[in-house]
Amino acid sequence: MRSILRENNNFQKFSRYCEEKESIEKELNDLSISDGKKEDGKKEKLEKRLRHLKKEVSELAIILQNEIKLL
């Protein structure tokens, strides 16, 4: 089953998005610690991307759950 998942496009996207989401969360955490005014634009852009990724991850999780049920 693992080999099937590795070849699954949705699983690959899910993995990639989860990694990017974690990276952005870490970067946002670092930015909030530094609290620089210059970083406000960057922070806003990252927050927007993070919201999008969370939505995508959630949707892909549902799709993957349904695909696994069919296996």
C-alpha cells in the first residue's frame, strides 16, 4: 500500500504541501520573535500562503482518506 501511495499524485501533493506548511509556520514564528517592521509585508504574504496551504492540505486529506477506503 505504501508503494501505491508514493505513486499517488494526491499523496505527493499532500506531502509537499505539509512540508511547505511546516516551513512557513516556522518562518512566521521566527518573524514574530524578531518583530521587525520591515517584515510586515513578508509576514502578510506568508500568512496568506499558509491559509491556502491549510485549505489544500485539508481537502487532500479527505481525498486521500476516500482513496484509501477504496483500496
